[in-house]
Amino acid sequence: MAKSFEEQIEELEQIVNQLEKGDLNLDDSVAKFEEGIKISKECNKILEKAEKKITILVNQDNELKEENFETDE
């Protein structure tokens, strides 16, 4: 079963904490970094999928118009 976005973010935070401590040797640090990149890419896919779902359908002149949800950022 795939991990939820929140679970993946928590795991990514743990990896960052481990890397910031500086207790790992180089090989372990690189392995953790690679794992973090993989998780980051998965989180990005989840966010992109969610963004597609946050499409607002507006009924104009009996036609449905699709508008992307955008933030102020």
C-alpha cells in the first residue's frame, strides 16, 4: 500500500534531521539523500495530481469552462 502524502513528508523530515545531525558517514549520507530525493519526487507527483483535481468548473452560457485553481504565490 502506498504511503500517504503526510507519511512521506514525515519520512522526508526524518531524513533531513538525520542529515543535519552530521552523524552519518558519507555513504550513508548519500544513501539518505537519494532516498530523500525519491520521496520528494513522489510528493511532487501527489501535489501535481491534487492540483489537477482542484480544477474549478464554471458554467458560462450553458458551456462548462475549466479554470485552474491558482494561489496568490
